[in-house]
Amino acid sequence: MPELPEVEFAARHLRRWLVGRRVLGVVAQAGTPLRDLTPQALADGLRGRVATGVRRHGKQLFVDLDDGAVWAAHLGMTGKFVRRAPDEEPRAGSRVQLRLADADYALDFVDPRRFGRLRLFASGAEAAAEIARLGPDALELCADPSAFAARLGAAKPAIKVALMDQARLAGVGNIYACEGLHDAGVDPWARACDLPPAALEALAVGVREAMLQSLARETDDEIIYLQAAKAANPFRVYGRLGLGCTCCGSPVERGVQQGRATFWTPERQTVGRPKGRRRSR
């Protein structure tokens, strides 16, 4: 599932592929990921417009247009923007196709499972209101571990649940919550407010480092999701049930928190563990 690094990867490509180019034509399918937009409304909002910038906040993408409107995209489970030759047939799962001026390619939004969401905001103010519903961007906040500790340290839920609350911190999903907690040696079931500042600061460093490592691995034009066939698992603990973590060899176990799988190493992740609680969940 796209998390902050995958969305940042998409933002960087869109800045190269889309910014400064005029949209000449739009073909879109009805239904998701357009959701409450019709294909005609999307086409009317994009056709003739020039993208002036691309922003990312958490897992959300915002494309600024020259008339003041903003095109927003959430990648859903496996959504991605891809380029193709103009005379090449769109691939299966392509929901929106853009024809661009001064470009030797077409730009498509591919969303095979239809979990993505595309929206148009009439103004930057409307887009800003959407961003205001989210917490600070995780990559930015984790760069300031003390500020991260102050924000997360007041949370009463388990630290992994607090990490994934998008209203508290935007951009952390299941993968990077598991990876960051493992790096910091923190028990995922520890209450956030019970953790010492030093542990929370170490967690900020761990989450940020895991995200930066993922960004460094993405060197091609197209995101390769972990769910894709034959995709290698590059993570230390996520998805490695029954195996050892790649850094210390500690056995990886799996638990469930709010319906989401938690991969962790009980031997290593002891910080904040409540007394008397079973080691494994």
C-alpha cells in the first residue's frame, strides 16, 4: 500500500513529467478513483490548464493549476502515475489518461484495484482546508525528533496506533510504523504517553531513516509495490513472519492492532513494555 515514500516518489516524477506542461486532452473512466467526480468534470477542470507545481502532504498529492484550482490524488492501494508512448495502448487498470503539450509521452493514472481517489479543489484555500484536517507531515516532523516526541508523547493509545493516526501524523502507514518501532527497540503495544522522550526521539529517527532508505531504493520511473508479483521484500521486519529480522536475526512475530498486522521482534523491542504483559501478542 502506498505510504509516504511511494507518494513522495510519485511527486518527484510528476514535477518532471507534468509541471510546466499544458493538458491538451483527458480521457477518464467513471467511478473510482474519480468517486464524486464525473469524467466530464475532471476533463473540464484539467483541459487547457498548466500544472504550476506539485506538493505532497503525508500520503496526499496536490497538483497546482494555473487557474488557481488544485488537482488532488490519493494513490489508494496500488495506484501510480506512469508514462507511455502516445500511440501505445493504455495498460489494464488505467483510469485516467492525459495528453500533454510539448511531451513525447502520455501520462496515465493506473489504479487496478480502484482504491485511489482523484479530486478537484476549486481553489488553493479549499486544498489547504483538506491539508488542515491532517497532522504534520511525517518526513518533516521526524526531522525534528524533539518536536516529534512532544507531539506523540501526549497520545494515550498504543504507540503504533498513534503513529498511524493521520490526524496526529500524516504519512506513516503499517510498513513504516513497524520498521521505525523495530529500529528504536520499542514495544508496539506500549502506550505512547508512557514512553520516555529519548525513546520517542529514537522512534522519529527510525521512521525517517526507513522512509529515506525506501526512497533511495526507488530508482526507476515506476513504483514497484511489495504486493507485486516477484517483488523482493527489502524491509527488516515487515512481512517477515517466522523469519529473523535482517539486522539482528531476532525471530519476527505477528500481532494485530486495530485490524492491522504488526510485525515485530519481541526479543529486541522491549522499550515501554508494560510489566506483566505477555511478551508476544
